[in-house]
Amino acid sequence: MAAGATCLLATACSGAGSPTAVPLHVVTPATSAARSAPAAAPRLTLAQARAEYSKISAPFNASVATVNQDARNGATWDKFKADVLAAAAANRTWARKIRAVRWPVQIQHYVDAMLKTEVPAEIRCYSAVAAAGSLQGAAVAFSGDSACRDSPGTADKIRSILHLPPTIG
């Protein structure tokens, strides 16, 4: 009985009980992806979106606040650079988490626009600032790099629709 079961699971049996090997995919069930695609997650309500957007944005906003505080308080180059790189990482994490959510139709197109243009520009800006080599160089990079032009309009539009305060400064 056990030999017969093995024959059925791993091979196709032929003739007088002698097993004949067949490709594994012939005897294994279809993958779960082939069986049925998972249903798309439902869109958030505006109330759910307000809470989720706030939760996802909090770590990135804290990173930006730290960089701004460093700039105001004259932090050392090493601290400033580390905080700028941390803000870039937080922005990438923010984008990944934001992209994974089905937002209400009222804000989805704003989210898509932000992810397509503004977030990549912010990350390029952080890279330019971190590569500057000094606080003075960072200031020059920040003021001279077009990727560093502050564009909170889309984020502020999203925040307005969600009844959240404007972006941090």
C-alpha cells in the first residue's frame, strides 16, 4: 500500500506496477496564484485613510523634523549627513507603505502623482545633500538642486481632504 501511494504521488505508474518518472508539475496541484488571484483590498474610507496616512507618515515626518532641527542648530556634518540619509530611508519606506494601500478615490490620483514625481525628487535631493561633503556644501546643494524645490502642494491637498494639518516645515 505504501509503495502504491508513493507511486501515485511521485510518478506515473505504468504496466506491471513499474513506476515511470514524470515531471513534478504534472502531478502537483496548480500554484495558488494560478488557482485564483487574490481579490484587491477594498479602498479605505476617508476616516480610515486619515488614520492610515497619519500612521504611515509619522516616522518620515519625524525624520524630516530632525534634519530641519540639525540645520537650525548647526549639527556636526556627520550627524547631519546621517540624519539626511535616515530621512531618505524613511521616505523610501513611506513610499512603499503608501503604495500598498488602496486610498479613497478622492485622493488616489494625488497619491499616485506624489509617488511618481515628488517622492523620487525628494530622494534625489537627500542624495545630493548627503554627498555634498560639508554643511556648507549641503546648503549649496539644497539651494541649487532642482530636486530640492519644496513641493508640498500635493501632500497638503491630500492632508486637506483628509482633514489633517499641512505638512511640516
